[in-house]
Amino acid sequence: MAGSTKAAAAAQPKTTEAPPRESMSLQEKFVKLREAVPAITQRQHSEGVKYKFAKIFDVYELLTPAMNQYGVNFDIVAEQATRHTENGDPMYFTSFQQNTQRGSRIVWVYEADLTIRWTNADKPDDILEVTLHALGTNDGGPDKAKGSAWTYCLKYYLFEKFGIDQGDDDPDMSDHASEGTPPAQNRPTAPQNGAGGRNTQPSGQTAQNGRTSAQRPLSDAQLSRMYRKGEDAGITQAQINERIAKSYGQQDPHNMTRAQYDEICNLLDAEVKKQQGGNANV
């Protein structure tokens, strides 16, 4: 009987106790934070948006208690403009007029480099600083463009930093303001998800615009990136839209496929390399 008890005890895996929090380095604490947030379940956050996605608050809901437990602080300590006016003043916001099937609208663009600092609360000299590039658009005003940029930047940084599993593919939402607002009426809505998060429509079925059902409209941030490339090449938004309409038959650039979008961006990148300034056609 005693022998069997000893054998059973020997068969149990040995567990190592975590070192005291006060003796852990910041990097050791990062490992504990990663263990605390292995995965996040995507949720449907409103009736207007039918597909599921993870918001930054879903990350904070799991990450913040672990940061409190292990003594890790997280701060945004600097905001540096990446664009400047002709006289050298920092320029965080720009805007452009976007023509859609519903009419024209002013879209605000925020862009900056953010410096974030991780601090070991038990050893304040043990820090890590990281610079992130934030870019966001919104037609609700410059404040909302900044909020979109910061939210997206931090959310995807934390996903990558801690290897957080989202389960299903993270949808590229039709616009940054869509968290809680219905998608534009003139754009295809994201497909409904069935059991297990899979698309209930056959993957080979195509919509009238030639896109597969698994594809979603391009986001405002993607179009802003494309127009910025055009600006660097001396090509106007109107010229880019005209090329898209002629080449792909798309009056609304949001409805391009990703392959078409990549092709336009590659053409603009090539144009930048060839010219130093002035207007040119895509």
C-alpha cells in the first residue's frame, strides 16, 4: 500500500512555484501577462454590425487585472507628428473630400508616432519603450480620427505583443466608426457567421461586383493609405479614382478587390521612385 502511494506521488508532475513578484524582471512579467491572456473570444458588439470582432476593451478586460497582479504599468509618453507644414510646424491632421455613391464627405486623417512605455512597478528603472505608428480616418471630425488611430494602433500592438489568439479571422471593418454603427448602405455588408464562425454562404459564390462572399469592402484607412501614396507621387485623388473606374469599373473605390487595391498601390510606389514632383497619371 505504501509502495503504491509513493508511486502515485512520483507520477504527479512537479510544479514550480512562480518567483516572488518583486524579484521578477519586466521581461519575466511579460511572460506572465501572456499566460493571462491566451485568447479572446470575438463578440457581436451591436445589432447594427452583424459580424463578430474584438475591441480593445476586450483586451483590457483580461490584461489589466494581470498587470495589477504582477505590477506592470503601461503609458503613452510621447506623440510625435510625422508630417509637417511648410514652415516646419507639426501637422497631426489632414483632410480630403471623398466622393461616394451617397455624395461627398470630408474625411479627417490623423497620423503620428506614439511612444509607449512599459514599467516594472517593483523596479522603476526596468522599462521598455516602443514607438508605434498610428494612422486613422473618420468623417465625424478630427477627434474621432485620432480616437480611431490610437484604438487600432494599440489594439493590434497588444495582439502581437502577447500573441493573443482571436479564434476566428479578425474582420477588416468597413470603417473605423463601424464599432457600434451600421455599415454604409451603399456597401456590401459583412457575411453572417454560422456555427463555428464559418461563412454560411458557399465560398465560391460571388456577388454582382465579382468579389467572393468572404471579401469585405476596403476600409477608409486603406483608401487613405492609397491616396497618401498618390500625394507622394503628385497624383490627385480624382486621378486615382478615375483610373480605378476605368480599369476595374468601380465608381466607389471601397468596392475594389484586395488584389486590385494592391495593384494600384504598387503602381503609385513605382511612380514615386520615378519622379521627384509634379502631377502624373497612374
